[in-house]
Amino acid sequence: MADAAHDQVGEVRPDRQILSPSDISRVIDRIAHQILEKTRGATDTVLLGIPTRGVPLATRLAERIATFEGLNIPHGALDVTLYRDDLRIRGARALGPTDVPVTGVDGRRVVLVDDVLYSGRTVRAALNALYDLGRPSQVQLAVLVDRGHRQLPIRADYVGKNIPTAASETVSVLLSEHDGVDAVRLSGGAT
């Protein structure tokens, strides 16, 4: 018989680890291979991470591609803060870095890199920011986690892990560059 204290409707679930450090490493390797395959060697490709955690993910992908193919893929950061549609709702935010490789984006394939794909609004903001920088030949999207619940018709080309979630749950991506550890955790939601 279940303990009534632990079986109440509406009780919040404890955090669950979805991806370990080794899982994240394997996922990044797989996405790097998929980028190489889908882009036929990643020539004329630029990786742009969306701050905060998309930037180290873009760097890691570039490093993996260099390890696998000996190809140095230009990579950088694309701040989307001023392009967000929730600035009036959430108030002021600190601007992040925009660091576009010297090769630029004109006529190149740009792979936007982010940690979690949720509503699609951050990606919409990234597209607007990107087109203010130039005119890429193609834009693709790579995400570590796709949790669903899209509000805009946006789909990732490269997905590390699909995690079906409830709207009340939170997906937290931790990366050693910012958090001292690599992990993906799911929290919230009712049991």
C-alpha cells in the first residue's frame, strides 16, 4: 500500500536527472556527426550559439567537428535580448555578447545553437537578430533538448534529446563552463 504522505495528488516531483555528463558528451558528438553528414562536410558553415548556454554548446560542437574532420568551423555568439517579444513583460535584461566570426554570415549556412527548444520564441528572436547581421544562404537549428510546447512553427534540424514535459515542469541545462557541472535536469510538475 502506498504511503499517503507521498501519494497525494498535486505533490511536486523531485528533480530528476535526464542527462549525465557522459550522456551530454555523447549527444554533442552525435549532433556534430549529424551536422557533418547533413551539410556534406560543414563547408561554408558557421555555428552561432544563443547566450547563455548555447554559446559553450556551439564551441563544443566546433571542437568535436575539428576533432572528427580536422575542419575549423567558425563559431561565435548571437545575443537576442533586444529582439525578444517579452521585454515589456519581463523588464530589463543584461545584453549578452554578439561575436560573429570574421568570415561573417553572408552566403554561409548558419547553424543556430541553443540549449532548450520550448516555445520557439527565442529562436524567432535569433532569426531577427541574425538577419540584421547579414544574409545567410541557409539557417539551421541545433538544440540539446527539445521539450515540446511550441507556440511558433519552429522545428530543430538537430536534436540531442526529446523530453516530453508538462507545461508546469522546468528543464534545466547545466554546463561546466557556467555551472561547474554538465547535467540536464527536470523539475516541477505534479505526481
